[in-house]
Amino acid sequence: MTEATVRDTRTTLNRIGGLFLAFGAFLKNMSRNKIGFVGFLMFIGFVLLTTVGPKLVPEANRADLTAIYQPPSREHPMGTDSQGKDIWAQIVHGGLDILEMALLTGVISTFIGITLGSLSALIGGRLDSFLTTLADVWLTIPRFPLLAVLATLIQLKSMLTLALILSVLSWAGLYRAIRAQVFSLKERDYVEAAIGLDMGMRHIIFSEVMPNMMSYIAISFTFAMTAAIYAQVGLVFLGLVPLTRNWGVMINLAWTQGAIFFRDSVYFIMMPVTAIALFQLSIVWMSRSLEEVFNPRLRSG
Amino acid sequence: MKNDILNQSASQKSTEPPLSVRDLWVEYQIERGMVKAVRGVAFDLRKGESLSLIGESGCGKTTLGLALIRLLVKAATIRQGQIIYRRDGRTIDVLALKERDMRYFRWRECAMVFQSALNAFNPVLRIWDQIYDTVRAHGGMSKDQARESALRLLSYVQLDPARVIDAYPHELSGGMRQRVLLAMSLLLDPQILILDEPTTALDILTQRTILDLMGRLKAEIGFSMIFISHDLSIAAELADRVATMYAGSIVELGPVNDIFYRPAHPYTLGLIRAVPTVTGEFEDLVSIPGSPPDLIDLPSGCTFHPRCPYATDHCREEEPVLALYEEDHAVACFHSDQVRREADVMWKRHDDHQAGETG
Amino acid sequence: MTEYLIETRNLTRTFGSRREKVTAVDNVSLGIREGEVVCLVGESGCGKTTTGKMIAGLLQPTGGQVLYRGRDVWAQDKAGFKDYRLGVQIIHQDPYASLNPSHTVCQILSAPLLHHGLATDHQQARERAAELLGIVDLTPVEDLLTKYPHQLSGGQRQRVSVARAITVNPSFIVADEAVSMVDVSIRVGLLNMLSRLKEELGVTFLFITHDLAVAKFFAWEGRIAVMYVGSLVEVASTPQLVNDPLHPYSKALLAAVPEADPLLTRHKERVQLRSQDIPSLLDLPSGCRFHPRCPFFEEGLCDVEWPALIPVGDGRYIACHKAAQG
């Protein structure tokens, strides 16, 4: 073994060790807030359920008309639907869409919010005036009805299109929040010192301002996710979006098939509703911990 | 030993001191640990005197002030100690008072003007409303009586009473608001006034009027005053006696001239040497090395030893208690003689220099 | 005439709209030579911080000029402006706001070094950062480099601020109340460190403070410029100002300051002012701004004519009709 190899191995091991330490620190900070940690675990649970679950649980494809609206049993943990298909399997398979949608919309709308918000606050002047007026107007538009109308006009075939539309419709709230944050941060003495040291706009945005907004951004991201889920489920529930079978579609089917009127069929509608509700809850609870994770005062050198 | 100083001083005066504090310990729990903010504090506040509590950030002086009128945060506990209040032959054990009686005690027997006093006003209420609210909360006066007293006191503090009483806080300057607070604190005729950093946020000229005012008020109305500050020069201006606080304890207590010209504690000496004067001349200005200790994790023995030039092993092992050094002058230090010698040298050098300048 | 390192000519700064304009700094002309220490003193609202920020190039004047090495800083090309930017640095008042809480000390100091090519890689930057910490008396160096600001005391943070300011080898430092929020017992240490920077690195200082005792201590070999409601009222060498103030406001200030010496302070002669009212920037007094409070007020003169800052010999300047008369 040459000296170089030894050094390289040691560096790699150090890096892996560092990652473990960072992960450990992450978990420790997450666990500072009990509710936040519970939310985090729930969220991880859902992610596993919707990503790994489908590989373990077979899809419910066969219709079995002899087993319509069965209550929960060992064979069907959540009962069966109007066509005798296992609800549990549908839940497992039906979450991925929602999760992907939520993450995609969260990322896109947070990105738009950060970019426009920071530029607006840092550059100011006419750009700022224009964007704030635009945002004000945008916020007065009733979003869901507009979304519903758009859904009938545009072919919403892909996830990405839906994500883009949702993001574009909801940029204004995030923009304003981020803009306000950047405004307050840019007045800080250390930003002024950076200006005095001629550090340049790029450094100021990404090194001085952004790191101090991380918790804010993370929380905005989680709320963007919850908003996206509501919007999507709403659209699907109204039958406006012909996506693959997911929780929203389940609710739609249950509704249209009158599942709320029979006691036996209640599982068909309640399971997806509960799944969505719990998923939303996990995100909201998790956001409580995110503030701790990004708090620099908890770091020690 | 501790009781010696205090009994002796009590016998010096024919009247009993309005306030006696014995062995007071205040601590509060935070995530990191238990903060020992006040540790075994004992002193008397004599009738008509102004006692200054001097210390830097984190020495516990504000906590002590709040403890005297029991306005500590929920997380803080008065672990042990006695606070005895006397007036016209009555004796009250302050720590044993029920909350309802405490409310009477505060403001009517003992008023406190806080550090962030300039922000203590409700911006949407007029001055009169706030005065009347205070009167109503603490009782003892009818509305008319209160109004009359308020107007009288406002003019006493050199404000235009008619203009100020109906004004909103933001219409008054910082100095004016501070004067309103002083007037309000005297409204219910307390025997003791506690002021926490009374002039910190004020400009030089405004500060001067407030300091002069405080001196006048004390001389004419005759209340006893405790004022808490980090500013030595304010103690030099107003105090009859000075107590220097460090890490939750009083390390030196004595008449103002003793403290400044004949200090016996290294911290007091260090403070005096670290503060420049404007019209005097001080050649040897020196910082105290290090920084104040963490009140959760205090050093062993004497809490000042890590920063003390006279520290010995004895200091590292045993914490000195506040004991009488000379008449009416108490110190908590094993090396007071050394400190005194150093102080004498310093002041002699200063006086020589001064004489050289003018001579 | 000796060339000034920093000079302001009729420096003015107004805030607000056309209808409600507030003049925070009104025609301040001051010249500071290389190696000098000048203290700008005054009470809150007198415009000293605004002046300091304009001198440091962090605020643009609405009137007048700031000249660095003889050149108008806002009329230069990019290269010239960059030269000025790096040549003049600021140290802020609040140790709890002057450092980015997300960065370690090493990161705070390395960033400007790497950005301006004063260090070629992280290793070199770290070494230079360690050197700088030594210059500002912050030890143990290795330990402190990895710390975050919240782990440092106020005094330590101020020293890191100073170290950051000298990363780019400035010629001029504006210290804006740099010791006001630091414990009394360590103020002197900080001031001594700054004085050493002056001696060893040849840095010129503009020290802004409301504390006359600190001004006297720091600028004993230099000058003090007194500001009142946006204008300079007196400029003199420190010994001159402290021992023989000429402007009534300076006299009032020096007489009003309490001293940490009981006999001295209780026997000090006070200057009685005619009024306690502080002028509002929205409704300034006519003529001399100080006239409503001035014990030497002369009706018909002081409330009518604005006193210009004129030299009265011996390097002193004063803006007062009565004092100029003699």
C-alpha cells in the first residue's frame, strides 16, 4: 500500500465519518422538538410507504365483485372498495404521485419565491415596485377556481405541467415572505461589512443572506408542499385531472359512487382522506423541527 | 462574621434601616444548567441613603433588584434568604407576603424604575391613563387625588404638567419620559426607590438633568434609593455608599469615597483603573484581563481568581466572605491589604500628576 | 497644505421626501491626514454615524463630496472605487450584529482573503486568519478559528470584527461606537489594541463616540470634532478641547459628563442651559441650532445668522458668533 493510497483512504474515511457525524447532528437537532420529530418520523414513514411499499404490496388489479365493501380483515387490512379491490394496496400504490407532486411543486415554487424575492429586495427600485404590485394583484385572484378553469383548458397530462401551473399560481405569497426576510437581513451590520469589503452581490446573496434564511426557506418549502397537495387533491377530486390512480382519485371514485351513504363503504372514502390528512400533518409537524435544524446557534465549533 | 458588619452598621444609626437583606440566593434553571444569579447577598439600605450597586453584564445586579420586589421570571426561584422591610415601626417579611399584599408593597412601599423604562410606556395610552392605571392597580388614592399628585410631581421633575399629562409617549423625548417615570414612581409615596440603569439610554446633557434631578429629589423628599448601574461615574455622582457586585455576590461595600479612593477588592480596583475620566488625568488605564464567569459553571473558590493579579492557592480553594475590613467598609478578599497599598500608590501618582499639570 | 487622506467637503445627507425632508448631516467639511486619529463626538441624532457611513462609502451623500487621496470617491471609475472601498473599512457598534451567525471565525476571515486573492487557497487563508487573530490579541488562535460568533464574548466578537476589517490592509478605519456595547472593564484593552494598529500598521482612524472620556483616551494625540444636530461646531486638538473648550455646546458637554471620581465630579462646575428641549430634526431652530439652549445667546444675532465653521488659529475651528468674537 503506497502512502498516497493510505492518505486517500484516510480522507475518504474522514469524509464518511464526517457525514455520519453530520447525520447524527441532524437527527439530534430534529429531535429537539418532540412534535417535530414525530412529524419527521411520520414523514419518513410515508415516504417509505409510497416508494418502497409498492414493491412489497401487489397492486390491486383484479376486481372481485363478491367482496364489495368488505370491512377490514386480515386479508384486506383496510377493507375493499366498490369493485372488491383491496383498499390497503391502493393506498400503498396511490401515494407516490402525491409525494412527487408535492416535492416538485415545493421545489419550483420555493425557487421562484427565493429568486424573485431576493432580487427584489436587494436590487430594489423599479424591479421591486413592479414585482410587488404584480404580487399584490396576483394574491387577489381566487386560486382554486382559476386552477379549475385552467384544468379544463390545458391538457394536464404530466406531473411537471401540473407542478408548474401550481407553482406559478402560488408564487406571490412566498415571494412576499422571502422579500420581507431579505429586506430585514440586508440591513444587518455583517452585510454592510461585506459590502465594505467589496465582496460582491453573489457572495452577499449566497454566503451572507441565504444561510441565515435557511430555516425560513425550509419552512416555506413545507408549506408550499401542503398547498400543492391540497390543490392537487382538490382538482383530482373534482375529476379535472386524469392522472393515475392515487388517493385523490380514490376519493373522487368513492364520492361519485356514493360511498358516503353506506356504513360499509365508509372505509373507501375515509382511508384516502385519512392518508392525505396524516401526510399533511406530518409535513406541518416536521416544519417545527426544521427551525432547530437550521439554527446556527446550535452549532459548536 | 457576616452578621458583624450589618449589626454594627445598624447600631450606628438611631433609626432602623428601611431594608435589610440577608443571605439571599436566587437561581434559575435554563436548558444548559442552573444559573446562580444571586449568591448569598446581604446588605442594609439605610434611611435616606443612596446605595449604588455597581457591576458589569452578568453579575446578577438586575436579578437582585427584581428579587427585592419579587418580580422575577417564573423560572427563577429565591432559594433562600430574607428581605425585611421596615417603616414607621412596622416590620414586613417581604418574601412571606402573599401576591395581593405584594402588589400593595410594590409601588407604595418600594417602587422600581426598570432598565428598558423608556419602552415601558404603552404607546396607545396617554400619560395620564398610564398613571391612573398604576394608581388603580396598587390602590390608595382616589382619581382626583391621583391627578393632583401627578400634576404636582410632574412639575416637580421640571416638566410642564399640563402639556405632559395628556400627551402620548412618543410625543415626549427620552429624557422627558424618564422624568415622567420618576414622577410616577414617587406618586404613591414609597420609602424606597430602586432604579435599574436610570440613565443608560440617555444623552450626556439629558443624563445630567436626570442625575441632578435624582439628587434633588432624594435630598428634598428623603426616600432611600438603590440604583443599579455598570457606570462607575454615576455612582461617583450620586451614591452615599457603593456595593460592587461580581458573579452574583457583593465583593465590596462601603462609603463612596472609600470605594473610589481606598478600594480593598481587586475587582473594584480593576474597575476604577479601567474607566477613563474626561477632566481628570489617568495615566495607567488598564483592562481587567479575561471575561466575567459563566454563572452556571463558576470557578472554584473566589470567583474572581482567574482574573486576579493577587490570586494565590488559597483563593482558588476557598471563597472569601464579605467581612468588615475597616469601619463601615466590608470586603470579600484575602488580600485586601495588598489591594489597598496598590490603590494608594495609584492615587498618589494621580495626584502628583494632577499637581504637576496645574502647578 | 498637507494632503488629506480623507476629506469631506460640504458633506450633506438628507432623508425623506421633498415635503418632509430631514437633514441629518449638514455641510460637514473635515480633513483627516494620514496617521491621524480624529474623534467625532456628539449626542445621539447629531449625525455622526451617518457621517461615518458616508466616509466609509456605505451611504451616498446627497450633497458635497468625500475625497479619498484627493479624488472624489463617487466620481471615480470602477478601479478607483474599488481601491477606495478596500482602503476604508468600518467597525460596527453592536458585537452581536456585526458577525454572520452562520459562519465560523475562520470562514469570516478567509472569505475576504480568498475573494481578493490575498490568499491563494484555504490553507493559506487559514494561516493568515490565525496571524490576524494574533494581531488583535485573540488567543488561543487554533481554538477560536473554529468557533461560531455565538460562542464568543462581546469583546472577542469586536476583535474579530477588527481582524476582518484589516484583512484587506485598509489605510483608514471608521470605528462607529466600537466599544460602546462592550463591558467597561475590557474597553480599555480594545482601545489599546486599536491604538497599536495605528502605530504598527499605520492605520488612520475616525473614531465615532458619544463618550467623551473614551474620546479623550483614544485620541489624546489627535483631534476631536464636535457635532450638534448635523453640523460641526468645534474642531480642536484633544488637549485643547478638553482643557479649554470654546464652543458653548462643548463647554456644556464637558461640564455635564459625570466622572468616575467622586470629589472631581461633585465639585465640577456645571453649565446651565437655557432650555432642556432637544431640537427636532423636522423643526430646526433658526440661525445657530444651539441658540435656544445656549447660555451665551445674543438675540438678533444667534437666532438669525447661521455661524460658519471658521478657523480661530492654532489649528482650531469653531462655529459660534460669540466665541469667534473672543
